[in-house]
Amino acid sequence: MNINVKVGQQFPLTIKRLGINGEGIGYFKKKITFVEGLLPGEVALVEVVAAKSNFIQAKVVRIREQSENRIKPKCKVYDICGGCQLQHMTYDAQLDFKAQIVKDALNKYAAHIPSDIVKPTLGMDNPWGYRNKNQFPVQMKGNKLIAGLYEKDSHRLIDIKKCPVQDKKTIQVTNEIRKILQNEQVEICKNPNKDHGLRYIVTRVAKHSQEVQVTLVCTDDRLKHHAQLVQQILNISFVESLSININKEKTSRVLGDKTIHIGGKKQITETLGEFYYDLSPDSFFQLNPDQATAMYGEIEAQAGLSGDETVVDAFCGTGTIGIWLSPKAKEVRGMDIIKEGIADAKKNAQLNERENVHYEVGDAYVIMEKWIEEGFKPDVITVDPPRTGLGMKAVDLINRVQPHTFVYTSCNPSTLSKDLAHLTKKFNVVNIQPIDMFPQTAQVEVVVKLSSNNV
């Protein structure tokens, strides 16, 4: 049905459900309408901001009937920042919504899997201050250096000095650093294609040791010669590591390929459960260590290890999952095409004295073929791929190897469900556990246990 709707038009709308990005969804004359900031059951006067052939995008003019799940956001810039999507929603309602996202994705892409298998979302006791890392772009606004996040769908930088989802130490250190940078009149890069200077302040805290790691992302290495600046940053409380990362590219990628250590420790040490991890500035690590511990515990439970199993941690990154599983496995092997990640995985295995863990650099398909030819067949395979999912090549590999247990950890219910639709040719879905790794946002992690249907 072609509905004639114009930008600027206003009409009342009842919200029926939330979309995958946390936006309210209603229907105007049967045409789907998306409105950020509204909750199911709410009635609002909305104004059209975009009218497409198959949907309407609108903004809130006035809420007429509020949901009982609506609360006041903690963040003063919540409505413009875009970093969080659900601060206006009670935490219990957030958890229910995230389980529903998973069910909706299954119904859409893998309808043969019953949605009632999805368990309630595993949440946090305190869903605030959990992020252990921030990556703030910097900019001069008049004579003032600002750092923060870009307003959603814009190039306007929001100056952020407080953030309720960020660990307080990362924010405190960032605020101290920008005072030092401004006092030292450090040059700020406006355009990496033309200019040079500082682009980002990156701070990461190890929650267990409370050590803070600072990385200044620049177009070149000039700041390493600024001895006074280096010493002032290292004098900030809790700062134990300082590096410069070189990134001249005009992309959304924060870190470039080259990192230069210029003061303090080269790495900081974090703990998950009983395991220790040395973190380099460019090492990947979970942004929510407390909830990562819960997630890895869930992966361990789903794997159901007794001590006799061989395990493959495919696409293993820095090896955190494989190392976590290793005490209850006979042998763990992992592979990844990123050599820096494998180097970190080997270091972490050595740090934790895990002699039954082995890592190799290379394509998963090639490495797996080699291992099988050598007589090694995994009893359990675990994966934690990027948001794009496994893809058909990896799905075909898993189906062909067909371990008795496959544990799939996903950060995207849609690509997970698409993969499950094909994996269920060789596996049965036993358990689906959503986990809230990023409270106040629309993101959800999912741990799925599949068992071979050839057992």
C-alpha cells in the first residue's frame, strides 16, 4: 500500500515492539514506523523525518502515554550521544528485550528451531561502569581541547567528561590527559590526509590490578620526543603504560598497524577467573571483564568437558576461550589468521602455564585439514566470530568435521540464526543462552550449544 506521508507531518503512534537497535516500532496506516526513544505500549505524537517506500522514520514530539518501564537516563547527553540506546528503560525490561531479539531472529531466519529454547538473558548485578576501555577522538573547539564521541549520524564531537557506562578510572585519566595536552599545546590533527598531530586518546583499565594503559593515536611519532609530556602522563595516578599508535588513514578504524611503547610497562595485566592476561595496546580483550567471566563460565558449562576431550578454539583471537577451557580438556588447539593475536594467545598460555594448549597462525580450513590428516579430530569446537557470523565456508567446515559438541558464541542474533539454519543439517540445538555484555545498549551476546545428530 502506497501511503502518502510527508516529512514534517505529525500523527499519533502506538509502539508495538522494539527493533534490533532499540528503536520503537509502530504502524501508521499499516506502514512500519521507526521512532528512537519510545517503548512498547507508549503512545506518542511523532513527526516524520524520512518517508521511504517501505518504512517511515519519525521523532518524538510528545509522549502521551508512558510505559511503566520508562525511567530517567543517567547520562546528560544520552539523547544525542548514540553510545547507548536503552538508558530510558528499566534493566529488567532490557533483559527481556534482549531475549526477544534472539527469539525474533530465530523466527525470521531459522523458524524450525523453537524459540522457547531461548533462556532468560543473563544480566549484571550492577549494569553501570562496566566498560574497561574508551577511545575518544579529540578536537579543538576554539581554544579548548575536547574529547568524546560523535553525535549519532553526524561529525559533531560531543565533549564527554562523565560516562555512566565507562569505568571511572578511564574517564578520570582521559580528563587529566587532555588538560596536559592543552597546556603543552600539542597539535591536534584535523584531517589525517593533510595534517599531522593527535587523533585519539585511548585508555584501558585492568579491573583486577587497576593498572591503566594509555595510547595516543597520532599521524606520526613526534610526541615520543616530548619528554615533559610523557612524564606528566606517567605521573597520573594508576597510569602504568604509555604508547603511541601511528594511524594516518582516514577511516573509522581507531588504531593503525604500528604501536611504539614510550614509557612505563609495555603491557598491563588483567584477570578473568583464575587466569591472567597481559594486554598490549593493540590486543583485543573483552570490554566488560566481569560479564566476560560469566560468559566464559557459560561456554564451559555448554562444552560439558570431563577432562578427556580434545577441543578446537577456531578463529581464536588471543586465546581467552581456549585457555579458559583448558583445565578440563585433554588438549586445546586454536588457530587464527591474525598473527599478532596468535602471538598474544601463546604468551597468555605460557603466562598461565597451560601446557595442553597449542596455537597456530593460519586459515582455519587449511589448519583443520592438516590436523585431521595427522589423525586429530576434535570432540568439541568453540567459536566466537565477528558480527558478520561464520559464513557458509566455516559452516560447511563445522558440518563436515561434525564434533559431538559445538559451542557457538555470537554478538549478532541475525547472523547467528542464519548460520544455525544450516548448522542444524548436522547438529541439534540444545541450549540458547543470551548474555548481557553491554547493558544500556541494544547489543546482546548469545551462547549456543549444538550436539551432533550423528551420535
